[in-house]
Amino acid sequence: GFPSPCRGERRPKGARFFEALGATDELSSAIGLAGEFSSEKGHTFVDQLHKVQCMLQDVGSNLATPLSSAREAHRKRTSFSEKPVLELEQWIDNYSEQLPPLRAFILPSGGKSSAALHFSRAVCRRAERCVVPLVQAGEADPNVAKYLNRLSDYLFVLARYAAMKEGKEEKIYIKPEP
């Protein structure tokens, strides 16, 4: 079919915009799962994950409001500022300062919380790959792509932090012998 995004403009389901919306929705679901595992372990960053999920709703609103064809009032209501990007950068710095230096490639591991955060990071990278063409085409705010880019870094650092706090070992990459 030809569903219509928030602003009534009909588009084919295969449109890039629907792919980006779906990936963003999947990312929110993955973060929700990671948040549940993290909550069970008493992690204090769970509120941040909830805030990220709310920001992803704003990402979806921006994506559903094509900059090239939406009315000015709609574009203003769904604009995406740089403030959430800067907040992610602060969070990244805060957790990074508490982590031991990374000396090898690590594999998604480190307990359920950490592994779920690593999975969320991978979904985030896919969402970013779906959003970048929309930004390049002038259909989405560049801050949306920046947010997803920094979000994947945040999720990586947070996965390492969760493993450390839970006393779980991060598995490192070992090159197989030929």
C-alpha cells in the first residue's frame, strides 16, 4: 500500500523514509530491552535510556515531516536541535572517564545488560545508515543523523560500563590461527 506519514502525504511502503522510521522504532525497542535488563541490575543510567527512547520519538517526528514538502508550522514543531547531541557527548565523557582504556577489540558480551546495549548499538548504526540518505536529500534535519551517530558511541561506552559495574568480563577478539 501507500500509507501516509504524519502530514498526510501518501508514499509507497518501500520509501526510504519508512525504512528509517522502522529502524528507529526497532532501536527504541532494543533500548527498552536493554533498559529492562539494566534495571534488574540496579543501574542508574536506566533513566538516561528512557530519555533516549523519548528522543527517538522526536527523531521519528522529524523523519515523518519531510523538510522539502512540510508546512513551516509542522517543520517548526518537529525540528531537532543540537542540544540532545551535546547531552549525549557529556554522558559519553562521564562514563568513558570511569572505564579502563580499551586495548583490544571487544566482542558484544559482558552480561545481559552489556550484550543488550551492544545489540542496541548495532541497531542504532543501521538506523543511522537509513537516515543519512534522507539528510543528504534535504528531507531530514542533519542533527537527527548526528544524534544517531553519537548515540551509537554512547551505547558502546554504556555497554562497557555495565559490564564493569556488574563485574562481567568483556570478551576480546582473538585472531584465529590459520
